[in-house]
Amino acid sequence: MHPTELVKLTRLMQRTQGSSDIRIGLIDGPVATSHTDLTNGHLQEISGNNGASCTRNNSNACLHGTFIAGVLAARRTSPAPAICPDCTLLIRPIFSESTSGREHMPSATPQELAGAIFDCINAGARVINLSLALAQPSTREEKLLDEAFNRALSRGVLIAAAAGNQGMLGSSVITRHPWVIPVVACDLRGYPINESNLGSTIGTRGLSAPGDNITGLGAEGQILTMGGTSVAVPFVTGAIALLWSQFPDATAAQIKLALMSQPQNFQQVTTRQTGGGRVQFHLPRRGSVVPPLLDAESAWQILSTVNTRRQTA
């Protein structure tokens, strides 16, 4: 089974390649922007301490940034999942290219991450992809991160973030924030991989997505295989971008709630009309440390229903 089939992205990808009006903030390493499968004109650099393009293609940061970019924005004919190539990818690197190889997942300081989130919001991102680890923040730094997440909430910018690869029960300063969508990595049977962090917050507010032996782009033109929660995140980010491309008038809350629905509970989703022709809908409460699988098709169906009711109101 292809990873996109597991999370029912295939039909949505057939409907659209995305819209350039939907901007995705990629906070990661730099990207090999000259890669032949990424030169589609929809990559945009956001200023930061590190350049958007790789200077060392064998660096950990470049390998990681290019791989995640490929899952999202590579050509559909490439070996990468290439979920939303026609959306605009805002590249905001925060990892330096100081290390070689793939031994460690790149990490960032809380201050760097908060600054990058603000930059992506100011650049018009509708969704931000956080495929990263984070150093333990101080109280002041944790407040700064909360400010960044709260700004995303107030501006209607969705955030998908890696749950972490320590194989533990618990949350982090990132996954504890109620606006963030934590993402757990699963295998092609839909079971969480051993390394994925789990927990009540992650299970309540998160999603599972493919993150085991995923094929994608290497910075030097080779095909790479990677895994972990950082690799799972862009499947959720890409689904959000495609859904927003199909339903540009949907609010961030509607997109998020549609994604949070579980297929077996689809008939339990309730909608109601509010003032101004707006439609709100509510979902059953979860009770597991393991989040459900992303189901892009179910989310599309819910948003289609909401869109129809809005138009006929």
C-alpha cells in the first residue's frame, strides 16, 4: 500500500495539486532548491539567519529540509509523495548546516522557533509544518512560544508538529498547546511505530500519519528513505493545504475539525447554522493516547457538506 492510500489522500490528490494562494510555512533545514523535482516555481524564501538554499548538500539540515519539502512540493512524477506541488512553499530554515549525515534529527532553540513562526505568519502562511525537535525551553522561552502559537490561533494559521521520537508517554511544550496538531508516525498497517511519542494530549488533539520507510528526495538527486514523526507531519500539512485549496472559504477551525473526525464517527458529526450564515460543527470526544489515522477523504466529505449548507443558507 502506498502511504497516501493509507490516509486516503489519493482521491484528494487527484482532485487538485493545490493552489498557489495556499502558503505553507516550512520551518526546517534549508532546501536543495535546484533539485530537478523541486524547480516548479512555487518555492519562496523567507529571510532568516540561514539561507533557504543548501550550501552543503550532505549536511543533516539540508537532507532533512529537502526530504520534507519533497513530500509536500515535489513534482508528482517524482519518487516523493508530492502531495501539494502547486501550493506555495515558504522556506524558513532554522537549522544550520554544521553537521553531516543523518544520525540525528535537527533541533532548534525555542527562541529560533518562535521567531520563525512569527515570520511565516507575517509572510501569509495558512499552515505551518514543524518537523523538528526542540531544546528544553526556559520559562521565558516557553512564554515566547506560547505567544507564537497564540498568534497563529488568532490569525487562523494551522500548525502540524512532530510528536517526537523518544518512544515515551508524554507531551512537549509544542504538543501541549491546544491549537497545535501533534502527529504520530505509523507503519503501513496504521500502527504507531515504536519510536513515536504518545500521550493523552497527543491522542486527544493529534493525528497519525505514515512515518515508516517513506521514500523521498535526496539533496544530491538520490532517492532516500526516512522515517519518524518528522516525516509523518507533512502528510497532515499537505492534506490541510489541499483541503484549503478545494475550500478556500473554510475557516481554520473548520479545516481542523474536519481533520479531527474519525471515519467511524462520521455520522455523529453535528452541524448547526449560526449568525451570518456561518456553519459550526462538533465532533465526539476522544479517549486514547493513540490518535486516529488521518483520513483526508472523510475531511473532504465533511467540508463539502458544510460548504453546500453554507451556499444554500
